Amino acid sequence: MVKVAIYPPNSLILADLIERKGHTPLALQKQIRQKIKDPEIDSPPMNITEEDPIKGLKYAAIEVPSGVRGRMSIIGPLIDEAEAAIIVKDAPFGFGCVGCARTNELSTFLLRERKIPKLEVKYPTDRDETFLMVNQINDFLDNLDESEEE
């Protein structure tokens, strides 16, 4: 079983494909769920602790907008934990965008810099491309099993 980072990080479609192949998706939803259930957080709408902005500084400089640092305090540890990655390029907002272009650029940059197996696929625009994308992802995930056994 391999921990697979996905980008966009909140894509339920990618998370489901990864789980069906027996791997662990490193998805934003699980991180957010932990934050919401954390008894340390007094203000659920904000879901932030004093340490979160400091964690974000590991991934983004102080000059970067605070929203990027806040997002990176959650996404950055997922990237660090990843043993493989799947990046979907040119995905529409509904596919799982985090809503911040700078966070998207920084996250994909950090994933590409990691020395882990990566698959980059283009978001499909028709039925044939959709089948191709799903097959590419399945092949990639199957090959992770083989490389893990070696």
C-alpha cells in the first residue's frame, strides 16, 4: 500500500480510484475532518490553531498571502507524506480546485520536485479521454504495487 498525493487535493474521484486499488489517498477532506473534530479548536468556522500559520511558513515565505500559507499548512504535510503522486492538469473548479491559483502552483511545484513516482494527466474533455485518463491512473497504481514488491 502506497500513500498517494492527489492534485487537486480534494478530488473525490481521484481519492476513490486510489482507494479501489488498495492505496491510501492523501486527500484534503481527511485533513479538514481532523481539524473540525479537534477539541483544541475553539472556533469551528475558523478551524485554525496558533501553530497553523507557523506550519505554513515551512512551505511559503512570510511575504506570501496568508491564505496561501494557511492552505499550505494543510496541503504541505500531505506532500511531505506522499510516496507517489497523481496530478491532473487543467482541471475545472468543480473537479477539486482549492480556489487559489498561487496555492495550486506552489503545490504542484512541490509535488514535481519530490523524488517519488508521479503521473501527470490532462483533464479529459470527452468520453474517450476519460477512459484514457482512468486507464492511465489504474496502470500507474498497479505499477506502484509492483515496485513496492521489489
